[in-house]
Amino acid sequence: MSDTSSQSSPLLGAASRQEGGRRTPLRVRTRQDLAQLADQSLLALRPWATPGHARFDLPGPVSKAGLRASGLEGFARSFLAVGFLAAGGDSDRSNHAEWYAEGLAAGVNPAASEHWLPLDREHQNCVEAAAIAIALHESRTQIWDRLSPLVQEQTVEWLAGSSRAWYPESNWQWFHNVTQAFLRSVGGPYDQSQIDQHLDYLDSCYAGDGWYSDGVGEGRFSNIDWYSGWVMQQYALWYCRMSEGQPGIAERQAEYIERLRPYVAAATDLHGADGAPLYQGRSLAYRFASVGALWTGAVFDASPRPLGQVRHAAMNTIDYFVQRGAYGADGLLRLGWHGEFVPIREDYLSMGSTYWSSLGLAGLVLPEDHPLWTEPDVPAPIEVADQLTAHPTIGWLVSGTADDGIVRVVNHGVDHSTALAGPERAQYSRYAYSTVTAPLRSAIGSGDSAVDNQVALVDADGRWSHRSLIDRISVEGNRAESVNHVRFEAPDGSFDEGSMIRTVSVVHGAVEVRAARLETPLEGAAVVLSGYPLPHSSTPTARANLVSEVVGLSSGATDGVSDHDEDSAFGSGVRVPWTRYEHPEEGRWYVAAVALGEEPSVMPHVVEDKGRVEIVWADGVVDVVA
């Protein structure tokens, strides 16, 4: 470990202010603030560097790939920030270019003690090679052009392992293509047929309207999460940036720009007024990487929103995490959401993994005189008025309310599945997610205890159903509808296929009316409709005093609450409201109002008549479910 203990940490050193006798984080509002944050966070890593600078062996958990791969993650992903700073013309007072050049030389030297394993021997290194390729492209004149011929040759040889390594059918194929694009740009070996094959597959993952599915199983575009932006969109255009002048690249870039435009609008609206991203999907420890695609929209002139709004939204999200302890007192990014929360991690994540958030610094490639930084600030739409947007391609209704700044997503299409039944995935299959709540980690309920945001059947044996395969029917206006088979897990891990259940969601402000109907009978069952999970005790950085409600609107409802001894990124202990209907009948709608906000909601009432349900809202608006 290098001795650089005199370096200031990003939030307790230069990038902080004295307030009431204690250090508090600076607000990240300008390009100068963002560059300073990047600079100071890079300095905070140095005490954890190996002697040759090829790895950062950070404290905390390592990934399933082991210590060496986790250390390379810290190097490669933070190197992105170095590249972005260099491309934007920032002065390198901290000498990051030389520091990372030394690390690169040690990592690609097969005789060095810190050498990086070849890409075809260590799968995880394929991801990191792509980050290094982008960083080298962006810092071409400051780093690549100044390397010795030997180090350049060894770097090319290490990156060329991308032609021998295996890249699964997922966002990983962008890692291959970006790495190959850099090799091609410096006269190294590359496999154009492999690049083209991957481009064809990645194009097949495009669902439409700005959305990519991270893999397509049996034609299902149901694997939607933040990877749609921070790899499938951002890496696609960076591939084009690194392939300038190649045959057909201008046309490809134009196509990718048209795909990015609607995504920039959609992604902006998936952040709350305080900057919080939607808490849904995997790899949430990457935090403000969620705004990488917003910056990409500015870099490639692909934003349908004013640049002042792009900047405002992206900075708001970065500042959201800075203010809430994403960086510890030592200046290191913590594995978690606000501060440290280790249960957030998947087994492929390490402390070094969190520096994937560097993708959220991509706007730094644009110099300070670019309109991105000079145009007047424009607030996000949710800061001005309530928002409601239908995304029929993926089955989402996105609702944001201006009075509390919360974004809620009603889900009738995303389940992270192929065509095979499996366990419900809590981060994907729930009926609703928000920017202020985290789903319980349990897939389903048990006994009399419900988990969050489900429409679940409980059979005569007490088994709770899984929502593993969702077939969306329609998403339009304020209404979304889907159908799925009720599946119960057998003792041997297989799944019984039971009744078909149809669900409809109708959104009005902060309230969703959720209606469920059995299409085929299921004897001895109960149907449970549950709502948003809230902690018993919120963390100091989480929204406090929120209200989560579920009210049964059909006759025969029993309302209740389930308490769970589980911590979340927002607090300790979790409470889930629900309503339950015993012995549901085939063909009848069972209806509940589900709400989340700062105050109790004024709930609608329903009028039921022969399979038709009128929803009468407090303002006199009437919606119909039939």
C-alpha cells in the first residue's frame, strides 16, 4: 500500500466546508465542483494502491472473482474519471495521468508481480479492459501517446485477449466491442466479424422507445434496469466515438442517437426531485452511474431536453449521493446506497466495483465553455408539476408528484425472465417501485406475512405464489394491464402452474388502484394485494415520516400490516401494508388502493356491477376497469 496519507479525502479535505465545528460535503453544482469531486476521489484511492499502482486493494468485501480482480476493478473504473478529465482539458495538478500510466505499465507486464491475468483466464477482467480502453481513448495525448513502445505493445497484447475471451449474450458484448474499437484505433489486432456479430445481437436487444433489454430470452424484452442506460446506451455511443472514420459508423451513430433521445427523457423522469434514482434492478451500488446516459445525450447532441435541464438533473443525482454519505470519511466510495449497506451487494461486487459510478462523470469530457455548462439551469419536470408517462414497450407507468418529489413506477412488464418459470425476483417482478423505498429481499410472503407490492395467491397449503412471467396486455394513459400464471414452488424447486391472474393498475396522483381477477379457479385460496415497504426506523439520510397505505376497496377485504426484521438501504425493520380477500371467485375483480407519500392520501371508492368496476376519485374523475 502506497504512503499517501497526506492526501485529502474528497469530502473531508478540499471538497468540503467547515460548518458548526464539523466538515460537511460541498454541494456539487458546477463543472468545477464535479471536476474537484473526481480529482479528490481519485486521490483518496491512492493509499490503497499496490506498489506498482496496478490495483487498489480496498477494504471490505471482494467479489467472487477474488482479490486480484477486485483490485483491478478499482483501478480500471476509476481510470474512467481520469480519461474524462483529460478529454475535457482539465489541468492535471494531481498528476493522475502519470499515476495511472505507471499502473497500466505494471498491470500489462506479464513479468511484473502485479500483472493482470489475461482476459481469457479471468472473465471479470473483460469488463475492466473496456473501461481501460475508454480511459485510454479519452486520454490519448496525455497517456497513450507518451507510453513507451514496450508498454504500448504489452497493452495491446493484453487487450487483444478480448478476441479469445467469451462474452455472454448480454451487455457484456459491448465490453468486447469497445475494447476491440480501441485496438483498431491504435493499429492493434481486432476481429471485425466478431464485432459485427455482437453488434447484430446487441441491436436485437433494442425493445424500442429508448429501451434495451439486457439480453433477450425467447423474444422477451423483460430484463429492464439501469443497464439499459449505463451500458446499452452509453457504451453504444462511446463505441462510435472510438470508431470515428470506420465504414458505416456515421450511420450507426445516427441510429444510436435516435435511440438515446427518448431514453434521456425517460431516465430523467426516473429520478426524484431530490435526485434519487429509481431503486429497481441490480448493481444499485453503482449509484450515480444512472446519469451516465444523460451526459451521453449532451456529448452526442442527443438530448430532447434543454442542456440546462440535463446538467441540473445529472448534478442533482450526484449531489444526492455526495450529501448522503456515499463517500466515507476516508474519501472512498462505500458499498451501499447512501452510506455503507453491504446487503445491497451481489456476489460479483466488491468495493472497487462501486467506481463504475465514474460513468456518471462522463459530462466532464465537455469543456467548461460548452453550452452544457453555460446554459441557464432548468428544473426537472417533477420539480414543476405532477408527471405521468406510459412506457408500453416495457410495461411501465411512471408517476412523479411535485408536492413530495417522489417517483413511483407501476410494473406490468419487467420480470428479468426468459420463457421459463422461476422464482420471483424482488428487484424486478414487483408491481411497483419508487425512489424512496427498497423492496424486501424475500421473493414471496410466508405464513400470514406479506412482502411488498405483490398480487399474490395463497393456496390451501399456505404457499405464496410467484410472479415470474409477466405478459403485458396494454399500457396507455394512466392505465396498465397484464396477465401472468400463478406459480407455486414445489419442495423440489420446480413450479406448479396454477390459475391465470389478470391485473390492472390505474394511477391518479400518488395513488394506484390495483385490481386483480382470477381467470381460472383456484380452490382454497386467498388473494393478497400489498403496498410499499417502509422502515420502522429511517436512516439519518433517508426520507422520514413517509406514509405507505393499502386499502381494500371491494367488499370482503381485510386490511393489515406485516412487520419484517430486515434492514434496507433506507432504514431498519420493514413494515408492509396489505389487504386480503379469502376464497376469491373466478371472474370477480378484487380491488385495492395503494399509496405512498408524505401525507395520508384521499382514497377513491369503487362501484362494482357485474364484472365492471367504476373508480370514483375524490376530484370527481371516474376510471373504469372491466
